[in-house]
Amino acid sequence: MENLSEPDAALAIPVAIPVPAYLRDHHVSGRVVLPAVEALQILAATLPPTAGADPLLQGQGQFGHLLTVEPGLREIPVIHEWSRDSAGRSYSRLVTVLSGKQARWTRRIEHGSVVFSSPGTEGDLAPEPLPEGKAKAGEVFTVPRRRLYDELVPFGPAYQNVAGEVLLTPAGASAEISGGGFPEAAGPLGSPFPADAAFHVACAWGQRYKNTIAFPVAFEERRIFRPTAAGETYACRVVPLPGEGPVLRFDIWLYGRDKEPAELFRGLQMRDISGGRRKPPAWIREGT
């Protein structure tokens, strides 16, 4: 994220994030953590009324540190650090502040950041129609939904929103995605569950073709054409891009039942966050 030496405006906004029961189904290595899409939802929902930004136009997204949800916690105190430049772009960061005994030290931890653009400051992006291409015979590797969530992405029921099989080829991945079963989770960006499930599809692709269990750490651009909703279904298309060392890169599209685009992540970056401790099971890896 860019450093602003002379912001047009700046605020530190205290936010109390509620911890609904379904959030505890999102866990990594035994820890309940805030999903990346929830961090973006919180920042969008707490933009100042005078920001003048469109939360559906996002860029320069980063997810630096996992935000752990401790057992028994009902809400998480965080700070939305917001600033705006002279071009109308809103720079938002979700941070927590830790203090030592008797406030002898403090530590600021950034968990997510994004730039919201104001209408008209970004170029138009023409939505792409749902592709109808077919894979070559024998090229498709199918992952049943049950095995996806039992062995590859072991989240709890609330975050098991890939609705059917995941179809993998070297050129990409596809699946049907559910909007989730919790309407109360929706916010200005729609339901958080479809985008989260799309990351699971990309994660399965990385396990098969790159032998890595990768989670989202950044993206170049996100456009929401129509906010997603609970109870709906969406077609997900994952297109791998040239990577950068251990970082996998993807474009991800979500389409509604009418085959019109609902959401796009361009240049999504994913990598192993376990330090190499976790590896995909042998059955998913290509060539084994």
C-alpha cells in the first residue's frame, strides 16, 4: 500500500467486530481466524460517510497478518485507519493494537488493507461473459466436495460453500459456488461466502499443480458488478497467471445464474502461510 505523506483527510475509527457462531467454522491450523473477505467487508461497512468512495471498486488489497479469534470472545476491538488523497482514493487499514504491562510498549498489527476508488477515478472494465470452453479429453481431474472439505480445505460447515465437484485442469479450475446460509452476514459487498469459496477452488488448483497449500495474501483489483447474496448459486472460474517464486497468481470470476458477471478478483496472490509445515495429500498431486 502506498504511504501518504500529505493525506487530504485521515481518521482512526474504532470498530467492534461481532463474533457470530458461524465465524468459528473458519479455522487454520487449529486457530479461528477472520477471513480475508470479512476484513474487506468490515472496512467497506465502516467507511466514513464523507469518504466519497465506492466500496465495490477495490485495489491494492493486502492481508498481512491473520487476525485470531480467541475462544469465548464475543467481539474483537480493532481500528479502521482511513485516509483519503486529493484524487479521492480511500486508503483503509484494519489494525489491532497490543499494549504491554502498564502501557510500557504498544504494538500495531495490520491485518488487512485496501484502496477504495471514488466513482469515475478508475477506468471502465467491461465484464467478460461466462466462457463456454471445454477441456481436452482426459485432462479434467475431479475433486468431490466431500474430499475438498475433509482433506484439502478443512473448514467447518458454514464455510463449506463449494456446492458440487471442483473441476481442475492445468489451464484453470471451475465449480459451482453457494452464497451461504447466513443472510445476516451480508454487507455493502454482498455475501462474503462466494468469494471465500472461490479461494478454496484456487487452493485446490495449487495443491494439484503446484504442490502447495496456498491462502490469499493480496490482490491487484476487485470489482463487484452485482453483490452476491445468501441462498443464490454462482459459477466460479479460476484462471492461473504466471507466478512469482512461491506466490501463485489468479484471476477469479463469479457469475450468476443468468451467466452475467457478479464479481472479479484480478491478480489474486496466494502462498503457503504454514512455513512449509503443511503439504497436500498424495492423491491430489499431479503425477502421483
